Amino acid sequence: MPTEIETQRRPEPRTQLSRRSLLKAAGITLGSVSLLSLLEACGDGATEEDGAGNLTLRMPFLQDMQVPDPDIMYEGEGVQVMQACYDGLVTYKSGTAEIIPQLADSWTVSKDQLTYTFTLKPDVRFHDGTPADAEAWVKSFNRRAGVKQGPAYMVEGIEKAEAKDATTLVVKLKEPNNAFLHYAACPWKMLATSPTAVAKQEVGGDLAQKWLKTHDAGTGPYVMKEFVPGSHYVLERFDGYWGKQPYFKSIRIQITPEIATQKLQLDQGAFTLVSHGFAIADVLDYRKNKKFSVTTTTGASMMALYMNPDAGMFKDKSLRQAMMTAIDRAAAVATSFKGLTTVQHNFWPEDMFPDGLAPFNPKVDLGGLTEKIASLSNKKVDFAWVSSNGAPAQQMAELIQTQLAPTGLEISIRAMPSAEWFDLCNQPADKRPDLLLATMGGDALHLDTALRIFLRTGAKPLNAFQYGNAEVDKLMDEAITKSTEDKTNEVYLRITKIIADEALWVPLCRIPQNFVTHSDIGGVELDSYLPYIFDSAKIKRV
């Protein structure tokens, strides 16, 4: 389960940022963000409180989210918005892989693992007033299948979903799937979507996809009020929320690509929190500062170095295999993360596969790679790192570049936005980078989701290099039908042997997420899978 390394929480009055002090600190511009943007982000912070918890929580995103459509949105940056506006049937208990109720109060699973019966909370309503009953869930499943984007695989195994009555939802699967409840609990879970809103806003059979680019149709604690790509998103508290009313009246998310600008605005009080992306040196400084609270947690994702198996020098399998031992992973991880995480000793993240069952701890050997590189006429390498992983990923890329320099490789490093990463699957093999530093992990705390989205033949978008292997596809389908964890893991070990031999990526480390808030912020409950996502209904000022 995710490990909380350290939480520092020392209450002290928060320093507010006045417009005058901001002008003094900022000059005319800061990084790529204009002074006007800074002032808009700050608002009238010193006078926000009205005695009734009528506050605005302000935070940045490193980049725009994809689109706020519950059946399309499939990256990490936008999960905060989706979890504020929508609810699923179940969710993970914070910090664990335990599945707990959300809109389903309880559920049962038949002995043959084919039928799931959910008892829903009564009297839950969507933001438009439509009852969030069992029939609405049937239509929500149908919409996800109809939109047929990345997360659609979660409902493809459903043979039939039916509403026995308003609070009884029965889901029958085509075949057993021991990962189905994990699909329902993960950050990209099936979400309740108002069938009334979809029907009303549908244009040309698009299932309201155009409308849902700037609106929501959920049951969550917040309603989407503004969605301005490249600028900001505003979420406003939903007074008809089925759960406890959130403390903050609104949440304003400012698109702020520069980490330095995020830091300045957090320090001066313009932001309530920064959820991830800070350089490790800054995190360590915040830990020493009584005005701030830092929670460092590792989720299920690990950082991995991918190799392009279909074009360029790494099309040579023996060269990829030599790369598996060429990098001093421990040194790179220690330098990049300064003790906040350790080198990965397993081929898969431990939250998704038992620790020690698929070990990965090769002896560092640069010689084999050096020998192979010497025979190449073209030693140029295009090395991209995904920018949403922040400053530590950039440093990791630079350290790998330095470590591999003695081999004679001529490595050029570039940052790659998530949107470009997600589009690699649509590009020709020779247009993809030779090396890619990105995350590896499933959608849920179950290995099936890692295999299905990173390795499945034809899977998009996270199977960036479009790897395909009929035997691997067959085995992953077999694994989820097994009745016990041991039998399931036996199949996964067969898959591991194939993939490790293919040498598609080098496991590096579990990714520590550093969640920094002002010290007067409490009620922080972080997502088990993505520990930079907080429960927006529970966070508050204390």
C-alpha cells in the first residue's frame, strides 16, 4: 500500500498576499505568467472568509487537462477536477488498496464471479436534479461504451447491466474478472453521468461530448462553473450534494506551467496548495518551514525508461537488453529524489504485484552496451521526458544522459507534454523518441490494468510504442478469470518473463508525490493511486 514517508503540520497564521506586495515582488512578469494572471489568481484573498466557510481554494495545474468528459479524460492532471464533479460506485480508502463505498452502500459478488449486485445510496441527485438511480448507472455504462475512448475497456466485459429497482443495480459480466471492482474504484473509474444532461445536450449522436468539454453532468461535491483552456477552471460547491457539504465554496485551478511561478504564488499566499511537481530541494526547504505542511507519499506508479522497439537503434533487442543493466539506477534515484524514494527492486510496482515475486535488481554493467554502441554508425538518441512529472523527472533524464555518455551515445534531451505523450501511439514508429522517461502503472491497484493499457495490442494512448504480442494478450485475459490470487499471479509471472526478455523498459523507482499546503490546511485525504489528488469534500482550513 502507499507509504506515507513524512507529514509535517505545524499551525501558524498564514501570510496573505496583498496586491501591493505582489506588485513589489513580481515586477511586470514572472516566468511565462503575466502580472494580470497573478492578480486574478490572488483575487481578494484577505477578505475571502465570511464566517461561514465561504472560501476559495486556489491551486495550480502544470498544464491543461485533456477534456473534462468522464468517459474521455484519461490523464493524471485532470483527475482532481473529475473527482470533485463526479462520483463512482466505490473508491479506494485513502492510503490503502481497500475498496470502500461511494454511491454504492454495499455490494455482493456471485460465486462464479459473473454477477455484481450493488445497493445504491437512496436520494442522490445529479447537479441538474436528475435522480442518480440504478437506471442512470445503466445509461452511464452505455455512454462509456459508446464514447469508446481509453477508459472504455472497463465496461467492455459487461454483458448486461440492469436496474432491478431504483437502488439495486445488477451487473452481469461476459466472463469472470477479478479486477472489475478495481476498475470501479480507480481514479478513472466508471462515473455516474446524468442521462438527462446527455440527452438534452447531445448533438448529432455525439453523446454530449461537445457540451461536456466545458460542463459537467455529475453528482460530486462541486459543479463546473468555468472551464477556460490555457487559463483556469472554477468549480463551485453543489448545495444538493449527498454527502457532507465541503468547507470551501469554490475551487479555482490556475494553469501555471512554470514551477518557479507556482512556488512564488504559494509562498505569497496566492495558492492554497501545490499538489505535485516541486523540485526536491524545494520540498526539503518547505519541510523546515513552519508556515507549510508537506506530505510525501508514494502511489502505485513508478518511473520507467522506455525504449522504442520498432525504430532506431533500440529496434535491436540485444541493445535493449544491454540497456537493462547499463544504468546505475540507485545512484540516479538517490540524486534525483534525495531519499524521498528508493530504487525499484521489483519489475512491477509493489501495490499491484506482491513485493519480491518478480524481482528486478541487476548488477550495473555498462560494458555490454558500450561494446554494442561502438559498432553503430549513427549514435544520436532522441530522449524525451514527460513534463507533467516535474523537476525530478528532468533531473533523472539528465543523470541518465550523463551515465550513458561514456558509451559514445549522443543523447539530446527534450521535455514532452502529456498530450504529446498520449499521441505517440498515433505516430509512425520512426517519429517516436528513442528513449522516453515516463510513468508505468495501471489504472488501478491491480496488475491487469497496467498490462491492459501499456501492453495490450492496439491499446491507446499509453501503449505509446504500440507493442503487441498475441500470447501476452491471451495470458492477461486468462489471469483475470482465476479464482484465487495465487493462480492469478502464476499467470502474471509468465507474462513478466516474456516482457522482461523483450526489454521494453527499465524500472527506476516508485514516484514520490510531495503535497505542499499552508500549515492551516487540514482534512487532507489523498488518493491511494495518485497521491497528489485530494478529497475535495474533506479538505478545509483549520
